[in-house]
Amino acid sequence: MEILMLAVLVLVMLMVVYEQSRRTKRKIERIEVRHQRALSEVVAACQEKERARIALDLHDALLSKLSALKISMCTEGLMSGSEQLKVLQDSIEVGRNLTHELSPTFVDRLSLEELLHSLPSCPNYSLNLEVDDSEDRVGLKFPVKLHLFRIVQEVWNNMLKHAETDIAFVKLIYGKSSFRMDIEDRGKGFDVSDCALGMGLQNVKMRSDALGAKCEITSEVGVGTKIYVELNY
């Protein structure tokens, strides 16, 4: 009788453990589905933001130059021949940069450092790049490299528009199984506690989330802004 009761007790315990295991598995599956859905939404939002940025670059940086060139060619004395040639050369450079940015092979074949050096230069503004390299570093895969490049690109554009400074500092720190990117400007800064993040910095957060990376944004009025992105791979 005791053996029968013990067997029943063991059977009940096994059934309880099995049911708990089944529920835990279903819960994990639901969490994974929500996570994948959230990542898909982040990627879609980043893609839409990228399309909007490219459209703005086409309008502001390319079409405006070509329109000015057309007007000058139709209006005698508005621009000299050398000035028209300069506008045309600038337009070609803008078109080339946009083409490169849209090409996956362009991003794939270059290192992150080379990509950052390819960012369009601006008069009176500079990007100071420092690399802390590990001897046994692991190369960044294409999707990771693309997101990191877009993050710097976003911060660079943000700095040109709002920071009121002439230099940005980027440090790339490669480890054996980790990577960290520090971005800093010494511009006017802002009070993080009082200001909601603008679209540019929100995009930085979204791209970091898509990488599963830690992202910290700090800023101080009159001192500048710092952004840290760290990931393990």
C-alpha cells in the first residue's frame, strides 16, 4: 500500500513538473515572438527614417544645387563658368556619396574606420577618429557594421545641425568578444532630464536595440554630449 502511494506521489510530482515545464516553454516562446516583433518594428522604423534622410539629402544637397545651376545657366552673369563647374562637381560628389551609402557592397567591403572616413566632409567641421585595437579582434559582421555606421552618421548630422561645435570625437574600442564605440562633441549640450530625445537620438537608440547593444546618452548644457554603444559578439 505504501509503495502504491509513493508511486502515485511520484507520478503526480512528475506531472506537475511536466506541466510547469510546458508552461515555461510556452511563456518563453511568447516572449521570443514579442521580441522578434519588436525588433521587426525597430528595423522598419529605421528603414523609414533612412528613406526620409536620403530623400532630404537628395532635395537639399543635390536637387537644390542642380536647380541653382540651371537658373545660373539661364541667367547671364549670375555665376561665372568656374562657379558653375564647382556646383556641378559638388553635385556629382553628393550623388556619388548617396550611391555608396545605398550599396550593401560598399559597406560590406570596407572596415568601420574606412566607412567613417568616407562621411561627407564639411568646411570648418571635423570628425576625430581614434581606434583602440586588440590583437585578437574579431571583425564586425555586415549588419552590425551598418548599424554602427548609421549611428555615427546620425550623430554627425545631429551635431552639424544643433551642437554648435566644430569637432566630434569617435573612439572605437575592439575587444576579443566585445566592441565599444564612444562618440563625443563639446557643443552646447542639453538637459537630458528636461528634454525628450529628438528623432536623431531616438534613431540611435533604436539601432542600438536592434543590435542588442547597451546605449547610454548623456549631455550637459554648455559642456556637450556623449554617447556610448557597447555590444558583445
